[in-house]
Amino acid sequence: MLIIVLLIAAWAAGWFLFRRNTIPTRSSRPAAPGKLSVIIPARNEEGNLPHLLSSLQAQTVRSAEIEIEFEIIVVDDHSEDRTREAAERFGVKVISSPPLPQGWTGKNWAVWNGYLAATGDLFAFLDADVRLAPHALQSLLAAREDAGGAVSVVPYHEAERFYERLALIPNVLGLFAFTSPLERTNPAKGLYGSCIVVSRADYEKVNGHEGVKAELLDDLNLGGKFMAAGVPVRNFIGYGAVSFRMYPGGIRSEVEGFSKGAVLSTSKLSLGTTLLVAVWLLGLLTAELAPFFLATSLALPLAIGYVLYTAQMYYFVRYTGRFGGWLPAVHLLSSVFFIYIMLYSLYQVVFFGRVAWKGRRIDVGGGSKR
């Protein structure tokens, strides 16, 4: 009975952490938005860019009745594929990122150069793997107008292949980190870097990405900079509006992508969120031991815990991503993947002080190296 009570308590922590904080859908024009500059850093993204640029062309903010001036800037970050050609086919502005200076990470430098080329009063920073519903930018501009400051979105994950679906648990934990009510007063409250909307005035108030130029976790640190400067930060989940397909290039890129910030990102959460996430995870991993204790007295309490977590997982997945109909029922597979990611991330950070991403070695706190 004690084990059942403890598992239910751990399971309940997940309900507290998760909030269905979707982007409010707006059909009317946001108040006085000014000119919008969409800035897209792109390194080896010829496969992703057509999806994003097609979705940008279909945005309702581009319709005649809305009349919002709108520019798109793709920053080719020393790509080794046909990223530039893929962007140019859509008639958008394409600039080449200059040689990477000492002390900058590649993405921060690319975004900064996009900012230098931008002429808008508002910025939307989008990763190349993002896809937008037609109303997404209009709703995001309205949400930023309502909330003030900076807003970001945790996109809905379109996982297609089996290895992509293994990211179920990391994605659920990502939602916890950005929807936890305990993060509302966190002075280091971060942004989710795949989709950020902010005014030029607020961006320049914190010196933008130059202010976090050496940071591996540019989005989380940029959010902290905004909070310190009195600029509100608000995060949404992308269900129904903003999605992405994170790692279509293979499981190696998925491991590198998740592990590059897995350990470091935990230091940006409030203590309360960190503890509740740990409690939820401990309960999950304990319940997942049920198949190994079928012939013991622990079988029933662990089975009850497993059923509760599975039902909860199916609910969370509705707002997290498309992971297939069966994987949430065998979430142990994703939990093993998550443990491997954390151990690999810890190994890189502690023993080497750097992580690998897109052909670069990124020193923790020290910029990128080719």
C-alpha cells in the first residue's frame, strides 16, 4: 500500500507540472505590430527549409486585409549542402554568416548577423526545422502584444521514424520545464529557442545574442537576460500552431542534439520544478520495473503505477507530439533512451568540457570550433 501511495504521489507531480498552455488563436489583427523580420539561422538545412518557407508563405499575416510588412532572412551558417539554393528558390533574402569569431557559438553568430541585416520593429527567430500553421505568426504577434516582452513556443514534435519516437520522455520533460507554474517567478526563466518573438526595442535592451554569444544554451540564457532587464518572458506549447521534425537525419544527430544541453539545462530551472521533475521521473522508472517483478509481491503496486503513468503519457502526448499509437504504452524504451542521453551528456561536459553538434565542437561556455 505504501508503494502505491508513493507512486500515485509521484504521478500527481506530472499533473502539477504540465499546463495546456497553447497559443491563443486570433482571427483579428494584433494591435500596431509594425514590420516583422523573420530570422532563420540555417546550417545544412536544405531538407528542412522548404517546409518552413512554404508555411511562411501561407501565413495569414501576409494577406491583403492584414497588411503587415514582412521580411524573411535566412542566414546560411557555413552550410556544406545546398541550404542557400533551397532558400533562394523561395525568393527570400539570404545572407552568408561571416567567419566565426573567437568566443561565439555558431548559431548565436548566425542569428546576430540576421539581426544586423533586419529592418523590422519585431523579430521572429525560427529554427529551420519549424513548420507553422497558417494562423501561427498572427497568433504569436497577438500573444506577444497581450503579454508584452518576449514569447517563445515549444513546438509539437512530428516524429516519423522509430528512433525519432524514442524522444517521447525528453519531449515530455521539455514541456514540464516550460509549462511548470513554478517557473513563472523564476528569475532565470528561459525561452525555447526554436521559436521566439520579441520587439527590436526589447531585444536591443539586452544586447540580443551578442549578450549570450558564448553560451551553448543561448535561448535559456537570453530569457534570463530579459527577466533581469524587466522584460517579461512567456512560453507556450505549439500544439495546433507550431511544429517541428527535430532530427530526420538519423539517430546520431538526435543523440547529439538532445545531449548537447541535457545536463546544463537543468541548472536553469527553479529548485521546485527540478525536485518535482525528479520525483515524477523516479516514480516513472520505478513503475517501469513492473515486468521484472511479475512473480513477487511488488507486481500489483508496480502494475498499478505502470497503468497510471501510461494513461498519463497518452494525455501528455496529445500536446507533445506524434509518437505513434503504441510507444506511450511501452514508454520504458524512451526512458532507457533518456537515461543514455543524460549519461552521454554528462560524459561530454565533465570529461571533455564540450559537446558536438552539426560538425562543430562547442566548448561549454567558450564558443564553437570547427
